[in-house]
Amino acid sequence: MDSRVALLSFALALAAASARADDPQAEQTIIYTGEATSILGRSVRDPGGNAIGRVVDVLVDETGQPRAAVIDIGGFMGVGNRRIAVAWRAMHFQPVAEHGQILLEMSADQLKSVPEYRRPASLPAPPVTVAVPPPK
């Protein structure tokens, strides 16, 4: 019954938002049902379940689609760590029942060879090298 109420509430909010779509001052209400969550700061694990870092940024293309995640890896208490960019498709988002973990299809050893990500200082941004998992 709860999911039907949430779905009905979402449908009503969507209908109200579309009715005001031509009004630039209109607000949109999104009802959180537990299906979407933030990923910044979340732990990333390798295929063996070992923690390898945390997501610190998401890189999107000109259409707003995610293409890569920037992960802060290694180090201890901020010392010796580095940031790398990995292809979005290399990450697998686990259900909340599994603590919402993010699994990366690359081992810690594979990630050691990935060049460090440096945020572009100018726009348009230069190309970024991202780590891609090996073919299966």
C-alpha cells in the first residue's frame, strides 16, 4: 500500500509540474522514495570487496549524462592520496539492502597505473584520461 501512495503522490506532483511547465517561476516537488541517492562521498570497493576510495566528483558530457567519476584513492587521513577518473560504466551501484555500495570493476593494482586526475583550469576543458575496466 505504501508504494501505491508514493506512486500516486509522485504522479500528482509530476502532473502539477507539467501543468506549470510554461511558468519559469514554477517549483517542482520530487518525492523521495528511496530509489535515488547521492553518490558523492560514498565508498568505492574493488571486486574483492576491499575499500579503495571515495567518489569526490562526477564528470558529465555536454548533454548532462555522467561519463566518469573522480575517485580519491589511497593514502591515510588525506596524506598520500590521489584522485583518478574512472569510466562511469565501470561502476556498479548496489541496492540499499547491500548498504548502497559502489563496486568498481578494477582492482587496486590496475588503478595504480591510472594517471592522476587534475581538474581543468580553463573552459573548454581539455580531454580527460579515464580508467576503463579490461574486457571480459
